Amino acid sequence: DIVAILSGDQLFRLNLREFVEFHKGKNAEITIASTPVARESTSSFGILKINKEQKIIDFEEKPQHQEILDKLEIPSVL
């Protein structure tokens, strides 16, 4: 069975059929959809850092301090 967990306070522009096919194609246990946000908006979102293989290597929930954004390598301009 495939289960989708979606945030109730966000709007999504995502083709779920393509997302599920991507998930199956990776033979993944978990697949997370995310989108880049501008550095000045990061305090409103959970922020992921991913490696070259697109695996999550760090996460901060609504970071408030510049040193955390620097650690996550969030660019000043997207």
C-alpha cells in the first residue's frame, strides 16, 4: 500500500500520479516532495539540506538564526 501524508495548511501543485511513479521507480520506503524557498522566508518552513544523491542530510524546523541558514547552505538569492 502507498500512503500520502499531506500538510493541512499548505496548497500543493503536485501531480500525485507522477510523484507515486517516481517513488516506485526509486524503490523507496519514503519520498518527500519539497520546494526551494528564499532565505528570507525560511523562518516559516521546515528546511532540508540534501546531498548530491538527493538524500536528506540535515533538517531544521523554522530556523531563526543566520548561522543555521549558513550551515544548511541556504543561498541569499534563489
